[in-house]
Amino acid sequence: MEKLQRSYTLLGYAGLGLFIILSVAVIIQLPLWAHSPSQWFLFYSAVILSFLSGSLWAQAMNGDTFDSKQLFTSNAVSLVGFACLLLPSSTSALIILTGGYIYIYYCEWHGKKRSRFSKHYHKLRFRLTSVVVFTHLLVACYQ
């Protein structure tokens, strides 16, 4: 269990690091290849939101009780994240993606299987989600 905890903590913070790096790139207007730093931030955010949505899918499939609502929620949030990439307003996309992260966190806390997660995991997810939400708001202010 300790190895698993170290692994998801390391991966969580590594993923968070890219949110921070990209938001700094937006603030200092650092050009990044063919796209603006804001676009890179949106691309990355949509991918990670889709990944987290997939974790809801896995939670719904594991365990004693099957939760079809969580399967539909998982797909819907993932598709909304993708649709954000098509919006003409990056500010709107950032707001919607932010809502997606908050909603996924809410689903993890209030889902039928929340008791399966350790206190460490819940604290980590709260910290990661808080910083992700903050970076979205920061990018929205500086783009």
C-alpha cells in the first residue's frame, strides 16, 4: 500500500507541475511552438479532466455495486472537456473546465465508493484540485 501511495502522490504532483509551468508561461507570455501558452494549458487541462473522468469509470466498475450513473457522468464530463477545446472563447473553456474538476472531486467525495479511499488520498486530491482550480483562474486573468 505504501508503494501505491507513493506512486499516486508522485504522479499527482508531477501532473500538477505541468499546470503550474503552463500557467507561468501564460503569465510571462512565453511562446510555446505553434500555440499560445493559453492553448497548451487548455489542451492539457482537457486531457487531464478526461483522465480523471476515466477514474470515475473505473470506480463504477469495481466493487460490489455497479453504478451506471457514474459511468454516464464519466463520459459526459470527458465529452464536455473535449467540447471546451472547440469553444471560441478560451475564458469560457477555462470556466467550464474548472467546473469539471470541481465536479469530479465532488463525485469522488459523495460517490457510493468514497469509503474505499484513504484519508491520504482525499487530502492529496483536495490539494491537487485546489491548485488546479487556482491555476485555471490565474490563466483566465492573464490571457
